[in-house]
Amino acid sequence: MKPPRFQYEAPSTLDEALRRLADLGDGAKVIAGGQSLVPAMNMRLATPEVLIDLGRIESLRGIRELPGGGIQAGAMTPHAAFERSELLQRRMPLIPEVMRFVAHAQIRNRGTIGGSLAHADPAAEWQAVCIALDATIVIASTQGCRRVKAVDFTQDVYTTDLQPGELIEAVEFPAWPSQRRWGFEEVSRRRGDFAITGALCTLDLDAGSRCTQARCVVFAATSRPLVIEAAPGLLAGRVVTDAAIEAVADAARAAVDPMSDHHASAEYRLELVQTLMARVLRQALAS
Ligand SMILES: Cc1cc2nc3c(=O)[nH]c(=O)nc-3n(C[C@H](O)[C@H](O)[C@H](O)COP(=O)(O)OP(=O)(O)OC[C@H]3O[C@@H](n4cnc5c(N)ncnc54)[C@H](O)[C@@H]3O)c2cc1C
């Protein structure tokens, strides 16, 4: 199938892109890697009159270290650049490892962090990673810049906090504590397919192996990734035992009201949530 006719613009600066987005209003859409937007246009689910390609805006690309040890990534940085980044392999190893689960190599070469977050597919790994790592989304418009925590950015299936005239400029990740452990698992029909359900966790341990911070996230089971709020209370301040892991897995099961679709039933997803949560916590402790 072919998309309807559209005009194409490729500004070379962020200011120019923002001005065009403000001038053109609802008729315009930005395009990043095109891996979700182009199929949607081909199926006539999206029918922009003007496409504003962000691909020539160099300032939107790259992975940089921030003062204090955080990481900032430009919105147009492709998934593959995170997968291959030596900086991230040293400083935030969860990100390169999880990127290997995003689609296939060709798609990872084109698809971008900004496009994935703006598209807000509930099964997208980026949303879950950004929430688990307490990332901040930097949003630009002709009015200036604002920052939104990842946990507040995604609101529903394909729905975010982005307002007309705004685009994602960058994503910022806080520094990774030296004693951090992590686990990630997802189930999909085939390698590279979107996840049916996934789970990830970060555990910060002190010198005595006591947990000082825990963040557990489930994704692809509900309309947006879910933080398991009970987890810190069950894990923090103690050495993590098998019983505590099972308690968090039970809490995850109780917190989730999963969706049912042609990929999997709600009942199956519920089983996955509990099983995967226990596995990622064990993985984190073993790492
Ligand atoms: C076969 C296949 C399998 C896939 N499997 C997975 C998978 O397993 N996991 C996964 O996470 N993803 C998967 N994807 C999606 C892929 O990761 C896409 O790259 C991603 O969803 C969209 O990124 P993009 O850069 O291509 O954005 P585009 O397709 O260009 O844009 C997507 C949407 O975001 C908007 N947008 C883009 N950039 C910005 C910005 N900076 N600010 C504001 N809005 C913006 C666009 O207007 C559009 O509405 C798959 C895609 C395909 C085709």
C-alpha cells in the first residue's frame, strides 16, 4: 500500500523545525526513523499533509555524558547507537543489553529513541527502560523547553504528554550508582517481535548486600508500563531473600490488570508478569 500525497521538508536546525511545526499546526508531523510512521501512513492510519524530517538536525543525535555522571541522548539517536555505545556498556549496561531485544538490526539502525517514546507502543522497550531508570524527557517548542519524568510522559496506548507544536529533543538518564544490579526479561513469539510481556528491575545494594533502592517495572501487559509500587517496601533495607522475591512477584501480579489481544490472553500475561518479575530479580542478584 502507498501513503496519500504529502509534502516533505528537511530542516537543518531544531529552531527551523519547531517554527515549521508551529506554523503548519495539525497538518504536519515530524518523522524520525520512519519505522512506525511510514507503515501507519501506508495503511492510511496517519495522513499528514507535511512531513518534517528531523534527520538532518545534527544537534538531535548522539550520546553524551553529563556533569555528575548522567547520560543525555539526542532524540534522533538510533537504537543501534545505544546497543554499540562503549560509554553505555561501561556506565549504563542495561541500555545496550535491552536494545538487542528491539526489533531487528535493520530497524534498530533507523528507529530512534525519540520516535519510540513519541509513538508510545505499550510493548516498546524504551518506555520501560526510561521509567525504570527514572529518565527525564526534554521537550522543545517555539515557547522554549520543558522537562517531564518518563513515568508521567506516557499516558496510554499511543498517547503521551506531547502537546501540539512540541517535539522530543533529548532524554536524560541520572547517574548509575556503582552498586546497581539489574535484570531484564521479555517473552515474544519470535526474537525481534514486540514483547507479549516483559519485566525489568534495578536493585541498588550497599556493601553488606542490603538493598537500598529497588525499582521494578512491567511492560507490554497493560496500556503503559507499570511501576510495581510495593517493591521498594518489600525489598529496601534488607538482604533480598527468595521469600522477598516471591512477595514482589505476587505484588506485581496483584497490581496488573493485563490486556487481552490476538497475541495473548490476559490470563497468560498475568502468569508471565509473576514469573518474569521473579526471574529478573534473581538475575539482578546473580549479576
Ligand atoms: C517489524 C517491526 C518490529 C518492531 N519491533 C519493535 C520492538 O520489538 N520493540 C520496539 O520498541 N519497537 C519495535 N519497532 C518499532 C521501532 O522501534 C521504531 O523505531 C519506533 O517505534 C519508532 O521510531 P522511529 O524513529 O522509527 O519513529 P517514526 O516512525 O519516524 O515516528 C513515530 C512517531 O513518533 C513521532 N516522532 C518521531 N520523532 C519524534 C520526536 N523527536 N518528537 C516528537 N515526536 C516524534 C512521529 O511523528 C510519529 O508519530 C518495530 C518496528 C517494526 C517495523
